[in-house]
Amino acid sequence: MSKVKYRFNTKSLTYEKVKVTFKQRFWQFSSYVATGLVFATVSIMLARQFLPSPTEKKGKREIEALRLQYDLLNKKMNQAEEVLKDLEDRDDNIYRAIFESDPLPKSMRYGGSGGSDKYSIFDNYENSDLLKSVTERMDRLSKQIYVQSKSYDEVVNLAKNKEKLIASIPAIMPINQKDLAHAVTSGFGWRTHPIYKTKEFHPGMDFSAEQGTPIYSTGDGVTERADNLAQGYGNHVVIDHGFGYKTLYGHMSKIATRAGQKIMRGQLIGYVGSTGLSTAPHIHYEVIRNGEKVNPINYYYNDLSPEQYALLVELSKKDSQSFD
């Protein structure tokens, strides 16, 4: 029930009933509604500006949870990378060193796993940089683990073949020490060529001995070639020992093996001579590892005493003239 309103008339000094027309009521009601709407609109705008909505609160909670999970994942990946780095160091510097195998090249361990387009699928997501970095890091870690796994498979095979490896490595001198005319006539390195009288790199060692002195294989293997077709070496033999090792024996007077023949360490393969580009009877001996000619002085550890080896090392350093 609406209340009746009165107004005091100062002239008649009486109270008179106030009559409110419909139009006045309508405008009064409209002003209330308009004021309320303005207030409500302002309140909502301020609330949206300064107060998070339930949806925003939920979203922020989810983002915080995701960031927490990201931090935990980051820590776990850091730990995994540290463990993997330790395994790689052990593999390269211990296990492979034991079995005379070269470390894996860094390009194989840390090579790229794909172009930048590979991660373009994240471009339309929020926090795309975060998603890209995590995915890229996981891909890189997965590849390193795979490479390390394959490397250990190789090390296991080397371990299984260790006895064969030890027998195959060229570890003795190609001539009995008692048969040598001199301990060594020319070592590995730059020497004066006996014919051209110019400085040339000598990729092996020369041992002087009498014509017909027996020459022996320095490790187990298979004869790869036994002929006189290579320029300068005359009658020569190349033995493939496996595991990346080969040896070459040059200037023989006679060859005592044939291509494809299995050879044991210490087995007769030929006789000292002076065939090819040579100035006197001797054996030119080379050790080839993974396609590269290396200094044979590092491989005479199976038949020399420490004193004999030290003397041989000293003699091999002299800048003498080679025989070939």
C-alpha cells in the first residue's frame, strides 16, 4: 500500500495532500532505474578492471600449476642431462680408451634434431616460446640418450671381442731384434730422402737387416694385399687386423703370404729385401689406424723391455736419412 504524502502550505498554514501524476511517477522511476544502471555498470567495470573473475582466478590457478610442473620438469631434465654427461665422459675417456676406440664425435652426440619449422605448430598457442623450448630440449635429450645407447652397444661388442682385439693390435716388431743390423735406421716423421735428397715425410719406420731376414706379422689379421703394384714399396704386404688397424711391410725380397690368408701374430709373411724405391736391404714398416698413418713406435710393447723400448724411442727421433 502506497503512502499518502502531504505538503505544508505556508499561505493557508494547512497541510495539503500531494497529488503525484503518472508522468511524474514514470520519470521518478526511470531516474531510479537509470541511476541504478549507471552505478551497476560502473561497479562492473571497476570490478573487471581491478578484481579477477572466477574464470580468471581458475585460469591463474591453472597457469601457476603448469609453471610449477614446468619448474619440476626443468629440474628433472637438468638432472638427466648431468647423468647423461657423466655417462658420455665415462664412455669417451674410460670405456672406449680401454678398447682402443676413438671417442664419438661431438657432431654425432649433439647434432641438430630438425629445423625450426618442426616446432611451428606451437606458434598459435599461448606461451609458445615455453612450449617450443621444452619440446626442443626433450628432443635433444632423447637423441643424446639414443646415441649413448648405441655407443654402449658398440662398447659391449668391443668387450666381447677384447681377446680378439688384444691379439689383433700390432704389438711387436716386424723383425726379431737379434736379426737387426741396427736398431732403427729411420723413424716416423720428416727425413731426408735417400735418392732425391729432399725433406719428405716418412710415414713409417725403417729397420736395416740382411737380405732374406724373416719378416713377421705384428698382429692377427687377414692379408689384404701381397704384391709389387704400389709405387715405391716394391714387394710388399698389407695386413688388415680389424678394429681399424692395418700394417704395411715394404721392400721385401720375397713374399710368403697371399691375399685373403688368415695371419697370426708372429707368423712369417716375407723376407727382407731392397725392392722398389730402396737403397739397401731393410723393412719399411707402417701402422695405419682408422685410415691414418701413425707412429709405429707406440706399438712395440709386447716384445721389448723398458730399456730396449726407451733406446728405440731415442734412436727413432734422430733426423737421419731414410732407406726409401
